[in-house]
Amino acid sequence: MDRPYLRMLFRPQVKEPTLITGLPGFGNIGKIVANLLIKFSQAELFAELYSPSFPDIVIVDKGGVCRLPRYEFYAPKSGRNIIILTGDVQPPLDDIPAHYEVCGMVLDLMDEFGCKYIITIGGIPSSQPVKEVYVAATKPEIAVDYMEKGAIIYGGGRIMGASGLLLGLAKRRGMEGACILGSTMGLTADRESAFQVFKFLTKILEPMQEEV
Amino acid sequence: MDRPYLRMLFRPQVKEPTLITGLPGFGNIGKIVANLLIKFSQAELFAELYSPSFPDIVIVDKGGVCRLPRYEFYAPKSGRNIIILTGDVQPPLDDIPAHYEVCGMVLDLMDEFGCKYIITIGGIPSSQPVKEVYVAATKPEIAVDYMEKGAIIYGGGRIMGASGLLLGLAKRRGMEGACILGSTMGLTADRESAFQVFKFLTKILEPMQEEV
Amino acid sequence: MDRPYLRMLFRPQVKEPTLITGLPGFGNIGKIVANLLIKFSQAELFAELYSPSFPDIVIVDKGGVCRLPRYEFYAPKSGRNIIILTGDVQPPLDDIPAHYEVCGMVLDLMDEFGCKYIITIGGIPSSQPVKEVYVAATKPEIAVDYMEKGAIIYGGGRIMGASGLLLGLAKRRGMEGACILGSTMGLTADRESAFQVFKFLTKILEPMQEEV
Amino acid sequence: MDRPYLRMLFRPQVKEPTLITGLPGFGNIGKIVANLLIKFSQAELFAELYSPSFPDIVIVDKGGVCRLPRYEFYAPKSGRNIIILTGDVQPPLDDIPAHYEVCGMVLDLMDEFGCKYIITIGGIPSSQPVKEVYVAATKPEIAVDYMEKGAIIYGGGRIMGASGLLLGLAKRRGMEGACILGSTMGLTADRESAFQVFKFLTKILEPMQEEV
């Protein structure tokens, strides 16, 4: 394996779906929200992405069975017209071109499904115990819309890692979308902040699905 | 995106222009000077350079709208025959070949405009509160000329980052030019030193433009 | 040398051999076990693997003679149908794609010999002085079999470095096998834990060879 | 510049010369010895090697004139049949494949001149103030020969950086040679140890040149 590699398990019945991404990161908020969404929408794993830039480790399950680290794509059996991306890892901080390459492959796959809207989920550090939900978007209308639904505009800053990069690359391809960030004080998993974000995400997804 | 990528917005009316570069760095002097020059010469953004070696982040403006980090090229609407390069970031310290590649693309673009002279702006650490302006050049005549206009020759040292590398690569292509360095005590933005450099730069640019 | 490079000294008489790998790592357990196995099975060096991602050093023997660092493949003159992989080094932590490439070349060579089973040996950190032997495997049956022979299932964790990656990549190619891990308290060579692992490995290898 | 690049200034009159390398490193011993040898043998610069893996800096001379960092090849106007390699820098520690590539280009150039013997000069850390000269070689005969001339055999260790890698790669190409190491206590330039090494090197070079 000298390049990222996509393994399709089956082709889900989605049409111009919304992509929702939650990868490991600050407070592990992205991954927790993705897991909640997979559970509540009864989504099934339909594709795996492997990369020689992912850490040189294996993940071992409770029964002692190992596998390479990967990104995973899920789609609900029925109902919501979404695709959920989660994973074991992110590419390491010191191999940035690898991160651009992996994010590019994710968006290539989304192109195949006609995906035009992306919501990335992440966490941002905060020194306050209050849990807030922040938003940044590809255009002002989306930022304002999310603000009216209860998020705070994350203005004048930077968003690091996959949450930011996926959205930035998607924008350059002509896609629209937003990054939803849960504030968190610690580096350990923050379930409370993740649940706030999950509730907000549900509020965002409902009218979108009704429109379809 | 697996290689640096140039996006032209329009083709500026310049002929054998002088390139002036001010990127983020020590004391943020380069970027502050570039911004002052853009403002005072009413320059417009005409090209953007993206790279998979730039940090995997997005820049978010005050309205919550995000974009990928980039280098930006500006040209004045009228008046001075210059191009100004600034940007959000520099390639990371641990990906040097990426830095050579990005600087090479900047100089390729300058070749297209017939640019033969480059002035790079940066900062150098100093333990003294006095703000001095230093110069290093591609040939002795330029170093002496700048010295006569008030700069101190920066002799027997090294210049790190884009300010040095752009000038060194430009010299290898047969271009001439200089690096102007403002001394600064701190790692935070040093507006005072940047303003000293800006005044000196104005003194350098005036006769050059009269000659044209 | 711009890519990994394999140097064959001779072609060993093995048929569908089991690969056993022990490379430098935590407690140096992998390498110590590999060396014990080479000694007790009177195995001979038959191939060397060099890589431009191995550290830029030379190894000097007691007589002052130097050579590049390498992976080494050994096969017993007679008796056990195994191949043993050991080496001076592992690729550095910050060049993960290089690690995938080197492991891929090891498995390519094993494909040539018809190898379908791999046992990787490593160490895992422990805060207890008791020396235990842990196992993770490519499928539940193997994990259970090793457990019945005395190992503890290493469940719900991650295995770092070559021990994990070789097994994960082997599994993706359809090979089966296991990783045997000796628990160790320190970063220095732990001969006691290595000997525990060696005894367990012998127990595993005996029936396999009788079956042949 | 996306690959290392060799610039020939003129073609020196050498035939099967001995290559002597002294690059920056521990105690700066290699570079000091190379500079002494260049001075005493009145050697002239005949080739420059540039690389996009060398640090992204420019070197500024006392007159304020800058140039890119490089490796430099010197040959004496007359007399000794040697080539001397020195330089401003070494490739960074975290880009090992770049180091293999640059060393490979050095040896390619030596192949053109029919060079079959290489002596690399470096420093090794020592906790003792006594200055010793150590040797490691491509074969036992050379190690013993140098030992009889006063060096201590550097047995059972590792040699890091260009001194080791150049010798190891040269050996793999069928060249012979040795690495001469001066012991030094500090990280600052150690002129005393370098002078010990220079005296020893002179003793080694004299009979070699008489044989020619």
C-alpha cells in the first residue's frame, strides 16, 4: 500500500446526500457525535479508507482481533439522506500533504454520490465550563442561518485539522456547508459538549430532510 | 490538491515590476509592511497560491466565513510598478522541499511578468530595544547602495525562512535584489520596527519608480 | 539508493513457511526472541533489506568494520519450516509511509515463498513486575487457540510499530497470524520477559511443524 | 529546484582521486579539518551541490552578499591527487531519504572521476578531555593499518550523519575507505581535536600519494 486505498462494501441508496464528518480530535467531540448519529439513524458501514499516512499501528478489538486503522463511511438503511464519516485516527500533524490527499479522496467519493453539502463536527478549546456551539461556514447566509438556530459565529480565528480542511477543500470545489464546533475545557472525551452539538445538529438536519 | 496551485483573478498592468514580499515571521514585520504597502498603494488582489504543504487549517473571517490558507499577490491600480506578495502562513519548518517548491512557483510567476528585482522583508531577533534596519543583497553594489540610504549591512550571518530563500533562489535565476530586515525584541507583532522598515522601503522605492 | 532494496544471498529450502519477526522495540523483546530463535534453530542469513528511510548511520562491528543498517532474513539449515526476520533498526516514527513501504516489501518476499502465516513478536509497557505473554490475532480462532496455550488476550487496545503494522498488512493480503507481546516495565533490554515469550513461541511452533 | 542540483565550475585534473569529506557536525571537526586541508593543499572550488532538502536559509558573507547553502567540492591546483568535500550544512535530521539522495549524488560524481577510496572526517562525543583519534573502515585491513598508524579502532558502535552514511553507501558500491573521528567534549567548535585529526590524516595521505 503506497497510496490511500478505498474499499467499497456496498453502494448505499443515497442521492445528493449531506456529508457529516466526525473524526477524532479535541475533546473527541467529532467522533462522539458521529457515533451517536450512526446509532440513532441505524446507519451501516459501506466503505473503508486506508492510508499509508495513518499511524503505523493496528487497532485490536475486545476479542483480540486486529485490523489496520481506517476512515469509515456509513449510510442509514432508510430515512435520512446522509453519509456519515468517522474513523480511528487522523493523519499525523507532521505530514500535511498526506492530510490534503486523504481529504481529497473523501471529497472525490462524495462527488460520485452528487453530494453538495458538508457539515464537519469538531471541538475547540475553552477556558469556561459553559458548553457552547460555534459555527463557521462556506458563505455568510449559512453562518447566519445556523446562528439563528442557536449557534455562535466563530469569527476571526482558525480551525485546525480535518474539520477545517475538509470544509475548506469542499468550498474550493464549489460545495457549501459548515463546521460545527463544541467548546470543551479538556483533552479527554467531553460527552456533555458532544451531546450539545448532537442536539444542534439534529435541529439543522430536520428541515433539510423535510425539504428533500 | 496534490501540488501547489495558482489561481489568477485578473492580469495586472505591470511591466518588469519589482516584487516586494512580506510573509508572516519573526515580529510579523514582513506581513505588517506588506499590508501597509497594499493600503498606501491601493493595491488589488490579482492572484492566490494554495499548497498542500500549507497548514491543514481554514482561516475564518469576522463573519464566520472560512477559506483555505494561501499566499496572495497584489498590484496597485495605478502608479508604482510593483507586485506585493503576502500570505496567511509559511510552509511548516519540517517540510523544506515544500518551501523550495512554493518559492519556485512564486518566482515562475514573476518570470512571466518580466520581474528582475526582488525585495524581501523580514524580522531579525535583537536583544536591544533600538529598532534598526538591516540589509543583505544579491551583489555588493546593492548592499552598499542600501547602506548609504541608512541600512546596516547584515554581514556574516544567515537569514531563515521565506525572506532568505526567495532571495537566494531569485539570485540563482539571475535576478537581483535585497532582503530588508527589521530588528525586533519579541515574538509578538512589532509595529514600531515594521514602520521603520516601511519608511526605509519607501525611500528605496521612490527613485526606482522615477527611473521607470 | 532512492527506494528500499533487497539483496538475496541464497534461496532457502522452505515451502509455505511461517514468518516470525522480531525487530528492535520496547524492551527489545522482539529482537532478543529473534536472536534466540536464530541460535537455537541454527538459521542462516539469506537476504538483506536496505532502505533510504532507515536512520542515516552505519553500524560498526567490534573489529571496526562498518555497514549500512538493514533488515535481515534467516532460515534454518534444516528442521523447522520457518523464516526469521530481524534487523538493526525500524524506520523513524515520523516517516510512516516509509514504514508501510518497507513492511510491504517484507510481505512481497513472503508471497514469493508461499508464506500464509505470520507471527510478530514485540513488547508492551507494563507497570507490574510480573512478566505476562499477550496475544492479538487476525481472527478469533487464533486468539482463542493461543489463549488456551497460556497467553492473555490483548483486547481493546492498539499495537504500535512493525509488530502491529506487519500483522495488519498481512491480514489485508489474506494471510493469517498473531502478534505475541511480552509485558515489560522498562525501556532497557528485558531478557526475562523475552525468554517468557520465547518459551511460549516454542510451544506454538512445535505442533505447527509436526503438522507439516 | 525540486531535486538536488550539481553546478560544475571547471573539471579538475585528477585521476582515481581519494575523496576526503568534512561536513558540519559534532565539534565541527569535519569542517575544520576540510578547511585546513583546502588551505594547505591550495585547493580550488570546482563544483557546487544544491538541494531542496538543505535548510531554507541563505548564507550571508561579511559584505552582506547572500547565497543558498551548498556542498562544495575542491581539488588542489597541483600535488595531491585528492578531492575535498565540505559544505555549509547537512540535510535536516528528519528528512533521511533526502540525506541518502544527496550522498548518492556525491558518490555518482566521484564515480565519474574514478574515485575508489574515501575518507570521511567527523567528531564523536567524549566525556574525557583527552583528544583521541578513532577509526572505522570498510574492511578489517584498513582498520588495522590505521590502528598501526596511531588511531584507536571504533568498535561496536554507530556513526551518525554524513560521515557514516557516505562511507556505508560507498562500501555498498564497492569502494573502500575509512571514517576518522576526533573525540570531543563539547558541541562548540573543537580546534584542538580537529588539529589532532588533521595531523593523523596527513600521515595517512602521505604514503598514498607516494604510491601514485
